[in-house]
Amino acid sequence: MNKQKIADHFGTPFLGKLTAILDKYISLWQLSDLEQVDYYSVNCIFTCTSEKYGDCVLKVSPKPQNLTSEYNALVEFGGGVACRAYEFSDTDGVLLLERIKPGTQLRDEPNFDTRLGAFCQVFKSLHTSPNLTAKYATYIDWVSQSAAYMRTRNDYAKLSEKMSKAEEICRYLWQKHPEQTLLHGDLHHDNILLGENGYRVIDPKGAIGNPVFDIPRFMLNEENHDEMGNFARIASTLSEKFNVPEEDIRLLYFIEICMGNCWSVEYSNRQPDWNDLLFAERVIADITHPPHPISLP
């Protein structure tokens, strides 16, 4: 275990608790062969072997509530195209998951048609009607919360204007696509892994909304800001595959670009990527309903 990296990323207090948490759940869940995954995001991750379940992934979160929605979503997805959730402690923030093997990320597949086919396969197999919608935020909640936060940041007035525009567009699409399903919420290339019998998904955020709101994060990994033609090909292909108007695909992409940049400001204190935002403006520049977006500075 790389204690220094854990302390640097998650903080010394979390590191102080981690050994006791691991000892507890190694015994309780009969785990062995723990190896830390050298990946540092919101959770500390280990591969391991479970006497009961076989090859597993163990997640430990500094904020136990961070894993609750993921666990609930995986239980409702019920395996299949989604990885299985085996055990969970909401008290200690510990989640034991099926390990997808070989686990090659979709990002590493060099052929576009293969990547697209994999995304379509998991997309069409994933969504389900939630048993209890109150367990989850809605997609429009995410957008509105981000827009509300940006309105408090006078130092990012232009970005706030764009996020408010994204909120307006989201409300339009929410009314246009009213079906309520359980969304993955983060369906991008790193969360789609090659398993023994095809591609599977991991790390759902869990949110409520129409399946269309799970489309744009795939596009974020595919587009090239210097190639509008490449983006247009992806948008038209997804429109045809999912029977969703291409105009709506473009609007969904605009929302995700705005929200991603706002999250970067809010949670990582990073500057907006104005190249991203400028490209997103170009993507929807010829859409007249909802009204034209505001101009960049």
C-alpha cells in the first residue's frame, strides 16, 4: 500500500483509519491477496480475492455516502451488463464488487466502429425502471445544482451564463424526453470494460432521467476539437442508432461540456477549458430552438 500517495490524495486522517477498516473487512468478508490500484480519484481501490465470490474489487471511500448511490444502482441493474455489487457498508464506506476481467478499458480499443458497437451494446442493455426514485438525484438536479453554484461565483460570470443556458436546454430536453429510468450517470470509456463475454460497465453514479442523458459522456471521449466533421459523424451515428434527433444529441453534448467545466471549478479549482466551451458553442450554433446560446468572451 502506497501510504504516501494515499495521504497526499485523501489526507492523513483517512490514512489513519484505512488500516483498521481493511483489517475489519478482510476478516468479515474473508478477503485475501489485496493489491492497491494505482489510481487516485474519489475512492481508494484494491483488487482482492474473496473466498465466497472469487476475484473482486474493494472500494474504500473517505466519504461513506459517496458509495451509497453506486451500490443502490448496481443492485437495481442486477448484474448482466453491469458489474455485480456483493457487499456494502454504508457506515465505513466500503464496497465489494465483481472484478471484470481482463478489464481492458474501451479507451484502449483502437477501432471506432468497435468502440461504438460496445457503447451501443451496453447502453441498450443497461437502463431499468428504478424501484424507488427517491434514492437518487435526477439528472436535472445535477444540472440545476451546478448552475446555482456558478451563480454564486462572480469571478466566473461568463461560465455562469453558459451554465444557465445549459440548464435552460436541459429543462427543454427533460420535457421532450419524459421517460424516467435509472441512469448510469458516467457512461464514458473508462467505465466500460471488456469482460470474458463482452463489454460491461462499472462505477455508476446512479441518477434518474431518460436514457438519452447517458449518451453525451461517450462523446466527450470521442470528439476532436479540431475536427467538426468527426464530431458530426459521431452525432449522426448515435442519432441513428438510438432514434434520437441529432439536434438533441448536440444539445446534450453542450450540457455535459458546460457541467464538466463547472465541476472542475467547483471541486478541483481548475480554470475552465475555453477551447471545450468554444467547440460546444459551435456544435449547437445552428440550432434555433431553444434560442441561440450566448457568445464566449
